[in-house]
Amino acid sequence: MKKLVLGALIAASSFAYTINGTGASFPYPVYKQWIKSYYDKTGNRVNYTATGSGTGIKEVAYRHVNFGGSDKPLTPNILRKARLYQFPTVVGGIVFGYNVPGINKLKLSEAAIKGIVLGTIKYWDNPLIVKYNPGEKFPHKKIIFVHRSDKSGTTFNFTYYLSKMCNTWRTHFGARKLINWPTDAQGRGIAGKGNFGVSAAIKTNKYSIGYVDYADAKKNGLKMAIVQAADGKFVAPTPANFAEGAKYAGFDPKKDFYKIIAYPRKGYPIIASTFILIPQEKVNTDKEVTAFFNYAYKHGDAAASRLGYIPLPQSVKDQIMKYWAEKGISPAK
């Protein structure tokens, strides 16, 4: 009997594989859950390091990893030149985490957000902040703005939102993975590596505020601001409100699912999808990568929802599986 069990284990392990990925920190909490579940179920190992979208794009382009993660989708033209395929995995919210003692329900209008990121609002008791927060007593303390230090898809989606919402931002800064923030020049900026680094910086610095993914903000117990949406309503950063905004995503497989979804017409305004990039010529390992994400699509929605992400609708998952089939990279059966 022992020999039979040992033989079965050896046989099972001989069919197990390991794939390596790196990139976006935005989806790391849910990928971590999916990876553990997949290993427990199949014995296959998926290694993923949260190094930022810029690194994810670079490393998969150089073929140093089997797949890259990016919150900034690549255009079909760039994908063609880099010989990469692309598909989305989940949708999530980017929130304003803040640390202001005594302020537990902060509301930020679009005017206040513009002033904070452009550096024209320097103190917490500025009238544009106080206006929508009656009854709150704001201190005359300098606002410390926390942002990413690395090339980041979260930064790209956040600044894309700012570009849609604010003409001044669009003209002078635009949507980028790395920004020279106006608050840094004023000595009121702190940089953190990864979403976890931003969360930690907000948590340990009083009178700070910064942008971070909802899952990391929630995990670190950060207070999160209620923000004004495109339709003028104030919207709390909740999964239900992220889902309302995600309704307007409209992914198109003919464009390799290229879509930036921040600043929708309704719902929470700062949302983003995160994407996987894989080399076109690595068919065998691509099939191992798609097998993992196929498992996640089928069995990972509950974990994603618990962490505050929005699982993809089944219609989009069906489009992704058809896309895989057309490219010849569907999971081996």
C-alpha cells in the first residue's frame, strides 16, 4: 500500500508545473488567494511577485517571466510589436485612503480633489474641503500627499481619472505610470513602493492622504474618503459602487480587451481593470498560464468579492475563453 501511495504521489508530481509572473500590485491580494487554491487543488505552482505594472510589462516583454501583470492595458499596436497577448482578470476600485485624527467620514468634491493633487489646497481646513463636511473640525495642518514611487498601473489609472475629470491636470500632466507630483516640489509628498507601500505610509503619517487600491486600504484598516462622481453624486468606496461603474466597461476581444474604465458616467469614479500579458510564441507555457486563470474564473469569484474586487461578468469570461481558443492557447484538457 505504501508503495502504491508513493507511486501515485510521484506520478502526480511529475505532471505538476511551475509558472512565474510579476507585475501589478493592485491585484496581488486576490492573485495570492487564487494561487493557494490552485496549488491545493492541482499541485501546480504559480509564483507571482508584486513589482508594479511597469516591471510586469518589461519583464514579460524580455521573456524573463511566463506572464506579466499590468493595470495599464496595452494597445493592440503595442501588443503586436511586442508579440504579446492580453486579457483582463478582475475589476477593482482605487480609493483615497487618509489619516486625519478625528475625521472619520471625509467627503471630497471634485474641486477639492483637484486642489489636493495640483497642490493648490495645502491645508486640511481649506474651505473647499470644509464645504461638504459640515460638523467636522479640520485642523490647520499641512496635507501630506502619498503616491507611488514605482512605475505603476494604479498611478496610470488614477491619473487617467484625473485627466478626464480635470482639464488642468490633463494639460500639464496627463495619464502616466510615473508622475512628478506638484506636492513633492512643495515638500509635502511621500512616495511608497507598491500599493502596500502607499498604505503603510498613510497609516504611519498623520494628516496624509493618498491613492491606493481598495483591498490594500481595507487590509490596513485605512479610512477611505467618499468622493464626488461624474454625475455629481457623492459615492462611497464600496464593492457595490465599484460594480455600478464597471457596468460601462465594454471590453472588446478584437482589440485585445484594451479598455480604460476610470471615470464612468455613474457609480464610483476611480475604477480599473487589471490585465495579464503573455508571449505569443510560448504556446505550451501560455496554456499553463491560461489553465490557472481559467481555474480562477471558475472558482475564484468568491475570494475576489471578499477582498472587494469585482469579478468579471460571465459574458466577458466567455469572450476571453474564445480569445484563447482563437490564439491556440486554451488550457490543455
